[in-house]
Amino acid sequence: MGLKRTHFFAFHEAHGHLVDFAGFAMPLYYEGITAEHLAVRDHVGLFDVSHMGRALVSGPEAGRFLDYVTTRTPSALTPLRGHYTVMCNDRGGIVDDVTVFRLEEDQFFVVYNAGNRDKDYQWLITHRAGCHIRIEDRSDQTPMIALQGPHAAATLQRLTSTDVQRLRRQRPDDGAAARQAALLVDEDDVLGQEVGQFQVAGDGFPEPHGVEANPLAAGRLGRQHRVQTPVVLAVGEQHHGGEAPALEGFE
């Protein structure tokens, strides 16, 4: 069986150096790792993160359910805000690290690692007993891209009439985000940098047009591996067979 492809595979194949990442054909770089690393650190970079797993959790008890299966309190998030957290097993080991966004009062968007797509989705399904919720696997239907770097907000502002600078404080008007997509603001910077970070997820996302092979479309894998500042890393079951949680690079 060949490698899986994201919605932006045609662009990656035409311009990038592809590698096998968690069973997906993903770009390691386009023009070069160093140039793209510096572009994101100093300016802005666009990343295809559609290979990651995504689930939509909805219903009157969606918040309570996610409070139960993660170590933080998603029910306290305001709409279109998100945070980084982990799911733990009954021994305290890490099932996986996830990012949870609140879309609406009774609707949450959960993002987890590409290599754990099936495992994490089944973990959610298995532990929903007794909760009035609906869990939908949106991994293949919903494309997702991330915009990172100190100029991320200014770049995104060119694509929408919404005041991007206010997204951290309030929800934008419905339909205002670019290309009829949901704009999600992550309140945690898991890369440990003072940079802006936005994610855009939406159904029927078009192939990128008018994008040349330059550092703006930075290869995600190579760029991440060159981040030199400390990052928070959850160490648990996926790496060490269910050891107790530990945090590295965390003060």
C-alpha cells in the first residue's frame, strides 16, 4: 500500500522533497531546511498539517467529557480558543498529546498526532459511555493548515476582513475567516517561541493557487526539527510503554 496523501499533495509533489512521515507523503523541505527555518523564525511560514488526526466532539456534555479524558479543562475555553493537553490512561501514562479547540458552546475540535489517528479516535469512542455526545472522525474530510511566525497575523490579515489582532480576545463574525474556514487560535505556543500561531480548518478547502515554492511554504518536518528553543514534550505510553507522565523542557 502506498503512502497516504493530504489535500495539498499535488503542491508538495511539484515543489517539495517528500518523505514518509507517519505513513503520509509529506514535504521535508522545498528550497532548503536552513532557509525555511530562518524564514519562519524571522518572518512567516505556512504548514500543511492535514496528516494529523482530527475529531469533532459535540453535544451538551462535550465539555464535561473532554474534561474527563484530558488533563486540562476544555470546558473553560471560550469559543475559538484552544489549549495543549494530554490524554492519560488509568495508570497515569500518556495515551497521546492533543490540542483541543472550542468551536461553539457544545462543539469541540480535537487534534492529535498522525501516527495515532486510529488509536486516539478509538480511545475517545471507548470512553464516551454515559455521555450525551457525538464524536466524528474528521481527519480525511477536513483539511488543516498552520500559519506560524512573527508576521503570521499580518499575513493572515491580507486574506480576511476580520481584525486578526482581536482573535485572541473574541470570536470573529461567522463566515469572516478566509475561504469559509474556521480560524482557530491556539493559546499555547508549543514551540516555545514568541511568535503568532494560527490554524485554519475547513471543509472543501481548495488546492493552493498562486503559491510559489519559497520559504513561505516551509517544509514542516525539517523546520520543526531545527527549532532550538526548549519545547514541552509529553513522555508516556507512545514512547515508553505507559510510564508516568513527565515534562521535558518545562520550567
